[in-house]
Amino acid sequence: MDLETFRWLLTESGQQLLAEAGQTSDPEGRQLRRTYTGEQVAAALTQAELRTKAQGKFGDFATGMYFTHDALEQATRLSVSRHRAARVQAAGLETVIDLGCGIGGDLIAFALAGLTTAGIDLDPLRVEMAQANLAAAGVGGATMVADATTINLDPFDVAFADPARRTARGRAFTPDDWQPSWDFITKLFARDAVVKTAPGIDHGLIPEGVEAEWVSEGGEVKEAALWSGRLASVRRRATVIGDSGLATLTDEDECIEEVRDLGRCLYEPDGAVIRAGLVGAVAAGVGGGLVDAKIAYVTSDESFRTPFAKSYLINEEVPYREKQLRAALRVRGIGRLTIKKRGIAITPEELRKRLDLKGDNEATLVLTRVQGQGTALLVAPF
């Protein structure tokens, strides 16, 4: 969609078409093309499709927002960006500039937190979409087309950046290829700033004095955020967002990294915990230890529910070798099997086919290493 067509969508006629496109059962919009141009209909149908997809990220706000395919894919889930905005607000800071605002998802979160927001981007279409999306969310904020590397940041308390990690050649695997560049990003850390990065960022890249926070939602790691200046309080943090709220662990929490024998229970730490290097903090929280020095599983004799890990009762250890394992599972009448693995070079889907199980029972199998030895465990979540 070009800028002219988007501006037309904001007109009264464009809004009427968007309403009709959201209700039509004809994916080609043949009836609509009798009244509107093909380009207008295509743009409206695309928006209807993207608004439906966006509900998982933006909830009810999505019904009035505007997207491009790429911008929606790159956008942060609103629950995660609102957590980020809440941290800025809790620090007593008041103004934020988004250096690459895209379609404005993060701007909305900052504004909902009561912060004065401004956003810039090199793409004129995304800038105008961001302004329209702020209006759709019922919040204020300013946007303009500009180059982040040329802006005077002094008037703003906080600089926020979410560097583009794709180029014309595809995904950018090194920070030197990000836009803005890693060199520009590191200069931001001399002030109050927060930078969204990929969860797999190398710990060695994180400058001294900068806090790295890995955030997961629904068991999936969504981002790593780097905090500097007054926004940094620890070195490493894992934050888990779930249905019951938010929980966080830091490198200042008690940590147990000793390997111990298997207890009654097995704990599978959340991905954010693993990325942050805080598996030992989970072990301390459940009164346990690690099953192996290089494996991110925790064991304990005590049963706990924790937001930082999935909890399992260990029912029994079964043979690790495939032939004997197949026989053991068949004896137990297990026909439906969930396979979890860590530190083991197998593909669960392929193993399940080879096991060729038959039976009415269901089980969860964990394949991992315990004190260096391949181990198979039948477990039950609790």
C-alpha cells in the first residue's frame, strides 16, 4: 500500500470501505470493486486481514489500527511493551522518544503509561500509520519522518530503540548490520535508555553497567531489553508474564548451582530464566539443585509451583536406549506420548514415529543427561 492510498483510507469514504471489507465473505472483494478502485479494495482487505491477525498482539486495539505485514511481524506484543513502559514510569521519568517507531505499537504502550511520547521513523507510511494508531488507541503522541542518528535527544528523559534486524538480504545476524547500528546503540547507553534486542544476544556484547532483561510471555521468550542509566538496577533479569501477572528473578537472588541426585520432582526453567543464566536461582527457590552442570533442568525433593519453571513429578526412570524404551512404553500401554528433551541430539517427532506406540494411556517422557549420563524419565505435570 502506498502513502496516497493509506491517506485515502482515513477519509470518510475510506472508513466506509474498511467497515465493508471487515464484513465481506468474498476474499477477492468483487462486489466492493464495483464502487471502489482495485487498489483501494486490496488495501482495505489487507487491513481487515491484518487486524484479525493483530488481535493476538494488540487485543481490542487491533480493530482500529493500521498495519503492514512486516510491521505487524516486527511489533512487540502490547503486554510486553506495557511492562517496559511501566518500568520507565516507575523510575519517575516522563518523556520518551522512540527512535524507529514503526506503526507505533510501543508508542501506544508508553502513552498508556502516562508518558509524553514522540516517535520517528525513516518510512513515511509507517510514521502516518503510527499517528493514526495513537489516535485509534485514544492516546496522544507526536510522530515525524527523521533519521534517528541525527536527532537531538537532550529534550527527552529516555531514548527507546528497537533496531531493525532485517536488511534487503534478509535477517541480520550480527549487530553491525542492525539499523540503527550497534555503534549508535552503544552510545545511547551513556544516558537513560532502553533498547529491545533479540533474545539470543551474546552476553559478551552487553556493556558494563547495562542491565539485560529477558522477557517471556506464555512460556515463549519474546525479547531481551537492555536498560541503562537510572533504568538499570541489576546486571541480569528474567521476567515472566503470565495469566496471573508478572514475576521477576535477578542475579541478586540466591543461586544454587550444585549438581545433585534426582529428587521426587523435576523443574523445567522458563526460557527467559535460561537466557538470563538464572537457572540456579530457580534451584534455590525450590530447595533443589541441577541435574547436570550443563543442562537447564532442576530437581528437588519438594513440590512447588513456580512462575519460573514447569513442574513435574518424576514417576519412574525407564530405559534410555531406544529398543528397550519402546518395550517399556508398550508394556505400560502408552499410546500418546509428549517428548521433552534437553542436551540430547534427537528430534521428538522422528523418535515418536520410530517408537510406533500403541495403547490407551498417555505420558510425558523427558530425555536428558543426569550427571553426564543419558536418562529417560516418565513424569507428570503438577
